[in-house]
Amino acid sequence: MSTYVIGDIHGCYNELILLIKKINFNPNKDKIICAGDIVNKGYNNLDCILYLMDIDAKVTLGNHDLLLLQLLNSPNKSTLKHNLHDILNHEKAEKINQWLINQELVIYLDEFDTTIVHAGIHPSWTKRDYLEYAALVKQNISTIKFNKNAISKKTSNKIDFYTNCFTRMRLLEDNLDLDLENIKLDTKLTPWFELYKQKETIVFGHWSFLRGKTTNKKTINIDTGCVYNDKLTCIRLEDLKKFYVESHSS
Ligand SMILES: [Mn+2]
């Protein structure tokens, strides 16, 4: 039995199937966990999500998965650009909604002492803290809205701040507030993983600009920018071996 964590799929269905074949995935023995952003931007969001439901994959929700949840639960309320209409109009839309609502923000696997999350773990949090916060966000998941102003641990709405950490965080200010604008490392801002000091390993996606590289061995990035014509990557937790397929979406 093997446990694989797949990086940001973003609706790249052909690459998902090629990667699944490459690892000889056996649904009776192996487990698939997606590190979020399974949909949006790519060319076949519907088939991706139906396939992941079919193989009983688990997901740590990303910002684009939250956008889909928002569209499913309060239609017409989001002005953000998306290409999720085929899911929203599908006869299984409510089934998809229920499946997504039951996914997680964070998955901690004791046997690997590893935590999976879409964007990251705020450096001020212990494992006990973030498991509690993730549960709180999950309880409110169907009503969560995008709130780009929730960047401060001290002054922001708690649930919105936690949501932004789990699903959108990349760079931090000196006071550990989130910067939700920049993605490059050559700024005065600090990547969250440079300040991360807990003992468990973190596997995360969301930051394709890193192309799988971080400066902290305890943090492993697996977003290799498939939807930007690069690669779709997964990691096998038993031996931390990475597998990838090239993008064919162009
Ligand atoms: Mn993301």
C-alpha cells in the first residue's frame, strides 16, 4: 500500500490520468491525497473532479476549490474569473458540492509525521493550533467568502485569516502578517516556510513559482505548474520519491 500526494491539478485531466498510470495506482490498496486546487484554469475541470470522486481521493482544499464551493453555494455572488461552468451546470453539481464540503483544510498523517495543506502553515502555529483552526474553517466551509483583507492574526476575522493561511499564504511581513500580492522570493518579504519550526513535515502546493523547491527540508512543495505548461507532480510518502508527467495542455 502506498500513499501519494498530488500537486495542483487545476483541471489538467489528461496529465492526471497519465500520472495515475505512471505510479501504477491500485485503488484497492493505494491512497491518493490532492494538495488542493484540483480545478479551475485548466481545460477539463469536470472530469478531474468526477474521477477524483470515483477513486475516493482526499483533498486539502485550495483557493480555487473554495471558489468552486462559493459558486456552488451562493451563485452569482462571486465576480472572480473562472471556467467552472461545466461543473456548476452538471446534474451531479449537488453531489460534487457535498463531496467538496466533506474535504479538509489540513490532513495530518501520524504514520509519516506529515501534514498536507494547500498553501502553508503559519509559523506562529503549533500542530495543535492548526488542527483546531482547520476544523473551525471546515465547519464554516460552505459560507466562506474570499476576503483579501484578512491578513493579520491580531486584527482580522479569525476564520478568514485561518482560511487565507491554509489556502493562499506565500510571503509574510516582518510582523508575520500575510502579503497576498507578491509571489517572488526576491522581495523584503519572507516565505512562510523559512520561519516554519515545527517537527512534522509539511507537503504543500499553491506556489508554482517555486517549481518544487524550498529552503527548508521540513517543507516540500509539489506544485510544479502543470497548468502553466510545466509538470504535474506527486510524492509517495513512504519514501518521499517524486513522480511527474509533463504538461500536454498547450
Ligand atoms: Mn492555490
